[in-house]
Amino acid sequence: MIRVAVLDADKCRPKRCNRVCHRFCPMVRSRVEAIRFENDKPVIVESLCTGCGICVKKCPFKAISIVNLPDELEKECSHRFGPNTFKLFRLPTPSPQTVLGLLGQNGIGKTTTLKILSGEVKPNLGNYENPPDWNEIIQNYRGSTLQEYFQKMSGGKLKIAHKPQHVDKIPKAVSGNVGELLEKVDERKVLNTVAEKLKLKQLWSRPLEVLSGGELQRVAVAAVVCREADVYFFDEPSSYLDVKQRLEVAKIIRSLKNEQKIVIVAEHDLAIIDYLSDQVCIFYGEPGVYGIVSSVHSVRTGINIYLQGYIPDENVRFRKEPIIFHEKPPAQSFEAGETLLKWELIEKTYEGFKLVANSGEVKKGEIIGILGPNGIGKTTFVKILAGIEETDDKRKF
């Protein structure tokens, strides 16, 4: 069995816990340095750790995770950032004229995989102390599609376009108006078509820093699609978008495969990944500790495997219970409680936008949904009711 010990450095507080992991470790008490401290932070030596789990239970901040994995997986390690950090096993196999979907929970290695395949992170095959060179990496993946892929990448023969996960950070890295920036990257000469489908024309003269999350997402997708590349990566392209916008983005991304492009998408929305992908890879493991990439499956089979929590071809169960969608039972009638909030006609005017909300009230025990497309005033309405914004007539709740 191989042992993976991970320390969450953000949670670890040695000065506040009196180093209980070190004090209670049976190996340390036996004078075997399974846990040592460097720069006031514990380092767990996996080769000396017995996996007893005492340090995991004793840590008051839940900063330590230790898991045992089959020995066979050690040969399939793709990357590890350092000692006691997340460990990724295997990589998906990209194919031209195919949209490959990556499906799995947060912290399981999807973004790390995209960074490796896009060239932002060089895979070290788990050897972070003496990282391998490209020849060793290519040799490790010999006989697979990844061998040719990494050969092209190492020789600079692979052009890549990557849409990052956190689009809210884009204004910090890039400045300028939407139209100017998109025109600079329009290498495929498809900007007019893409801008029309994603409704970007009304944002043309706006600077990036004033855009909402949904607007930034559409601009980021458009910028990547307009570039000329061999491989396109999209990390969570549907976040911040409403249903209609998600479908339009999915159509545009899917159109890339008609030009013999490799397209890889990391996504959480099952409906979008079903609509968008030709094939699916399941990511499973323990978030923040380790992630394993499954073999490629058809979309329907892959989504059903994810819902069931069991991979038949690997004989692996990665979730105790399947995810089952139940038909919602009829809501039980109840007597409404006291009125918590009541408002008359609300009007709020900004430059180029005006919100008008009719009178209403919220009673104790009620759950009220606010439905509408992006940019229609939902957030403004909630801010007014929460007392963050005031109405045109200077009312504040």
C-alpha cells in the first residue's frame, strides 16, 4: 500500500495546538522521525508513517489527511506539487474532433489536469524533488495518445488556448475595453458571429473591471474561441451564466470540434456536460488529498457512473451512496406566519438601466425564489431589500 499524507497549511496552527500530531505519534514516541517540524510546520514522512490515523484524529484544526492506496497506482502518478500536498494519478487522453468532459467534485484535480495539458504546469510524475525532463515524461506515457501529445508540447508544436476557472481575476491581469481586447485576439475571424451569439455587442465599450461575473465569463469564452489553436481548454465555462447563456456557450464550444480541434471541458453542470461532450472522464478520490482519473467513457455511461458512484471497468466504488433524483413531493400547506418584510413599489435607476418591482411581502416560514436572466436586476432587488442599496426616493429597508 502507498500512503498519501496531506497537510492543509492554511488550517495548521502549531502554536495553538501544542504540536499534538508530533506528541501523540506512535512512531515519534518510538524515536522514528515520522513527523518533523520545518519552519514551524509539520512534515509527515510517508515512508515512515504507519497510517494509524492518530494525528488525523488529534489535530483540532482538521489539517491532516492520511489515506492508503493500492501500490499499482504509484506507477501512474502524474503530478505532485510538493511534500504533503495533493497527488494526481493518471491523465485524460485528448483526441481531435472530440469534446472531452471532465466530471468530478471540487478539489479533485480537474484544474490541475487542465494546467498540465495546457503546459502551464510541467508534470513531475510525483518526483517533486528531482523533476523529470521531457524525455522521461514522454517515455513514461509511451504507447498512449499522451506520448505524441507531450512530444508536440515539448517541441513547441502545439498551440493552446485556455479559459481559466476564476474569471473574476481577469480584470486584475488585463485592462481595456471589451471590444478592443476581443479584436486583438480574433485570429480565426469569427468575432462578429461569436459576439452576436453571446450578446457581447452591448458590452463593447465597457472596461473589464465594471463587468459582472456572467459578462466576464462570456467575454473569456469568446476570447478563447476566437484564438487559433490546436487544443482548447475550458475550465467551468457555465459558472455565473443563466440557462439560456449556458446553452449558447455550449453550442459555440462544441462548434470547435468541426475543425478537427481537441476540446477539453471541466464542468459541474450535468445537463451542460451531457449536451456538450462526446466523451467523459470521471475524477474521483478525496478532495484536496488525491485525485484519480478514470478511463474514457461515453457521455451517457460516464454520467451514470458518476451518479452511481461505481466504476465497473475498474471495480472501484468512490461513493457510498448513489445520487438519486427524487420527484419533489407536493408542498405541505401551512399557515403563513407574521410578515417579516413588506415593500411598496420599488424603483431604482442606474445609467442605462432601471429596475421596477411591484409591492410585495415576505412572511415567516416562506421560501421565495427570484428567477430571471443575468443583468435583469435580481441582485439589485435583493440588495435593496437587504438595506445595502436605497431606492430612487431614498427609501432604505
